[in-house]
Amino acid sequence: PEGMGAGLCHLAKIAALQGAPDDAERLYQTSLAIAKGISDQITTANALNGLGMLACAAGDYAAAGQRYAEGLRLMAEAGPLQLLLAVLASAGDWLHQTGRPAEAVRPLALAQAHPASDPDTHARAGQLRRAELERIESQWEALSEADRARVEVLTKGIVSKLLHEPTVRVREAAEEGDALRHLESLRHLFGLEAPAGS
């Protein structure tokens, strides 16, 4: 059953990428049921992340927030840092989609800059960060292309410097099996608690 639940998550991701959200939803829900039935926290969190992404894409931000919060809690207990970062990037996307771009930058930057991020998470977080920069680009009309490139390099450098020490400490905590305590701190600092009423 473990392989079946994980396999369904992969099929659901493919369905979502092919523009079939209803099929993806069905596959994620089936994967979630199997994973919960056998207490597979990793597949459960993966399915919740996928369902959260589908809900966010459909504009159901309350459901997305609930799924991301539950996925983050499970990942803190299970410990795989790479999936935790993927869910963190999804939560950043959710914050961006719900009109809280300033709050979205921090989890997205952490997910993008962390060395344990998988290539998809890194790329998705980078796209969202760039989308936010583009959103405020009209305020930069007087800047030349060279100056815009400098701003891009500067923002990446600032994010890297700000996140270096927390990244090292999160990695150390994960290696020591103390990720849950640190995740609760990250959730508090980045405002990732489930929204009221959701």
C-alpha cells in the first residue's frame, strides 16, 4: 500500500500538470486515504501538499491553508527536510495568492535558498519571488536594465545572507531529530498558522 499511495501522488501531479485538476484531485484524495490508513506521514503530507496546490489554483484559499498547515505539521514529525521545504514553498504561494506578498517572500526565499530544496521547489519559489518583483516593477520605471539586474543580485544576496544561519540551524536540527520544535518557530515567525475560521 505504501508504494500505491506514493504512486498515486505522482500520477496526481502529472494530471495536474496536464491540466486535469479533477483527475488530480481524485488521485490525491485516494492517495491520502491510503496513506492515512497505513499511517504513512510522508505520503499523507505529499498528498495534502498536492491538494493544497489544487485548492490554491482554484481560489479556495481557506482549504489550501488548512492542507498546508496539516502537511507542515506532519513533515515536522516525519522529518524529511526536502518535502518540508516543498510544503513551505506551497504555503508561500498561498500567502502570495491571498494578497499577502510581503509575508510570502520569507518562506519562498527560505525554500529557494535552502540547499536541501529539490529542483522543483527551488524553481517554484524563485518564480514566485520574481513574480512579486515584477508586480512592483512599475515603481522602478526610471531604472536601467543594468540597475534592475543589480537590484536582482542585491535581493538574492540579502536573502542568502539573512537565511544562512537559520538554514544551518534547521539543517542541524533535522539531523538531530529536533525539527518539530524548529518548525513551530518557523511557522510562528513566517505567519504560517492556519487562518482563523479555516
